[in-house]
Amino acid sequence: MEVEKLLTIIIPAYNMEKYLERCCKSLILKDNSNLLEILIINDGSTDSTSKIAHSFQNKYSKVFRVIDKVNGNYGSCINKGLSEAKGYFIKTLDADDQFDDLNFQLYFDYLNKIKSESDCRVDLVITDMQRVNESGEKIKKISFSFPQKQICHIGPSFYDEFCKIVPHCVTYRTDLLRDMKYTQMEGISYTDQEWIRYPMLAVKNFVYYPQVLYLYTVGRIGQTMEPDILIKNIWMEFSIKKHMVDFYANNASLYSLNNKKLCEKLILSSLEKTYAQFLMLDREVLDENELIKFDSFLGENHNNFYQGLATLKFEKFPVRYIAYWRDKKNRWRYEWSYSIYNLLRRIKHIFK
């Protein structure tokens, strides 16, 4: 009789022969390993990724399973993994990252506890994350001010803190995603941002487990988050943003007011990051016409988000720069804000 799994971890992997072994080794449990399922989704790799993945499947056949597929990018791996998952909970892990192996056992035991002891189904478990370089040196920790190890219900007092969450910090109840027919866009990068927005429409309660689980590697050559690659792929951001606002418009009415407000705030936060990239951070190398077209799309189709952006202030220089940029008669306000902020950036860089 097949054992019911507690947790499924989806590992999308494309040409990750340098990192995959390290990633998989961080997932070896001493206790209750039969309750763990690890799905390595080999996304058409041309190096030794599949061979390494199968070596773990051969050694730990009750835990690791390899799915070899044609290349479809990150979202296709998540969609495939979700369709195959047997775990009560589900989490993603990038192949060039790893878990804190000591905290992973503690976290796994905690998942087992809340599943068996809580009176209600926990929809979401939030954990901390640590940014590290390729040598493993700690750079920055991401943690939260939620109540610790308590079942909390979605409400306005938590909205701002939820805006700090990144995809590596969440674990969902698998059926929550399946019930809402969750899928990610395929064929492009950066779709992991959907992972922390769409499901928030359905999450009724959550628990914060205040330990570093995810070790996120920064500085890897070829990483999609490198500035040059981000700029090159900026068109993907607009595709995802359009999908986000359309998804919200088509589905929000099915969920509670608290969840709608949370999801709207999360999407606004995501939109604002793209506007900041174009208007305050990388204006000299990005095509403003692309932003103008997207802004017109929002104004014509999603007025709630269009108006919401006008009220936002730039985090590092508190002015309503999007509203100033849209105001053609008083465009000097935006230009002044841009000039002053970037002067301060240069001064800070000189004296750093």
C-alpha cells in the first residue's frame, strides 16, 4: 500500500548539472522520509542534469521521482509538478538553490504536526529565507513579523507584511491550488511571481514558522535575475502583468472581500516594481514607449489598478512619481524627482 505523502517539493531544472546534486543533498531527511516526495522536472536539459536527477531517484526511489520533458520554461515545470504531486502540502525549490538541511527536518516535522493536530486545514505555511552567495556566505535574511506558530486568518492587519513575501517563503496545501485550478504561464521566465499572488485569493488561514528554510543563491552567472538579463527580458514582465490583472478581473468575484483586497494589493505591488524599473531605476536603457502602451492598457481595461498606481510613492524616494509621470502639463515634477533621486544614488555610490 502506497504511503500518503506529507510534502511534495517541485524542482524545475534546466541545465543545472553544477548545482543539482547540492540541491538534492540538502533534502535528505533522517526521519519520516517516506512522507516526502521530490519531483525533479527536467525541462529538456542538454547537459548532465537528467543523469544526476536519475542517480538520486535510483538511490532514494521512495522519495525522488524524475520527470523528463521537452523545454517549456519554469511555469510548465510547476504545472507538471502540480498535476503529479501526491503530497498534502506543496513547495517549490529552484535547482541552483538549497534548503537549510537542519531546519528542513524541523520544518518537515512541524508540517506533520499541524496537519495532524490542527482543528482546521492550514492553507499556507510561511517560512524565512536567507540569501547566500555561491560560497554559501550569508548575505541577507528575509523574515516576517507575523504571529509565530499560530493559525491566523487573512485580514487587513496582515496585508503589508504579505507584500514582503517572495515565492521561496511559501508552502501551500496542494488541494487549495487544485481546487482553484491554479496554473502558471508557460514559455517565459519570471512566472514564479504568480505563485505568491493568485493563490492568495483562496488562502483562508496561514501559519508562520520563523526559521530559515530556503537558501537562495545570488550572483550566479546567467541567472534570470541579473540586471542585464532582466532588461533584455522585460517584455516577459509585461506579459505576466497583463495576465495578472486579467486573472484578478475574471476570478476575484469568487472569493471573500479580505482575499480580494489582499490579492489586489499584491498585484499593485508587483505592477509598481515594473514602473519603478522604467521610470526611476533603468530609464536610460529601457524603452518608455513599452510602458506607455501598458499604462494605456491598464487605463482602458483595469481602472482600479490604474488609479491605484497613481496613489503609490516610490519606496526609496517618497514621491508619487507615477502620477507625476502621467501628468503631461506638469511633467517637470517627475523629471525633478528622477534627477534628484539618481543624483542621490550616485553620491551614495561614490561614498560607499
